[in-house]
Amino acid sequence: MLRTARILVLASFGAWVSPMSAAGDGCGSRPSLNVQCSRSSAFVQVNVANCRRIGKVVLEVRDKEGRVLYHEEGKALAEELVRRLDKGLLPRGTHTVTVAGRDLALSQPFTVE
């Protein structure tokens, strides 16, 4: 009787843990990158959201020819990273923001008018 109870407890624990391991780290959402560059603002706002701490991160802004216009390396100790870049430093045209970290690699184009 005691052995049957142990087997049932272990089986129920395995059924409870297996969906968590199938999801990986228990993270329900994917990392996201949002770049806002409105004509009325003097800034380009870059928002990175992740379900875990981001850690070491590299943020780059490149133009359409691939030249690096802005480069920043740092550490985000939270699940969110927000940067505001001065639009006056960037020439007009289409650019791409790239964010690379331990478990994320995201890029998004934006236009400075």
C-alpha cells in the first residue's frame, strides 16, 4: 500500500513537472523589441522586454549601408531595457536597431524624418 502511494505521488509530480520542462525555462513570452521614432519627438525610444533578466546586452543602430551609427554595451539587471537616443545624432533615412544579449537577438527598422 505504501509503495503504491509513493508511485502515485511520483507519477503525479512527473506529470506536473513535464509541462514546465517542455516550456524550457518557464518563460511564457518571447523577447520583444519596440522602437518608437515619431516626427514630433526629439528622441528615438528603444524598449526591450524579456521574461527573464536580460544581462549583458549590445545595442547598435546601423544605417541602410550597414555602417554603425550608435553602439552601446551594458548590463540590464531587469526584465526591461529602455533607451532614449537623441535623434539629432542620426541622419535622416531608414536605420535598423539591433539588440543582442545572452538569450535574445532582435532587430527592427525605423525611419528618421
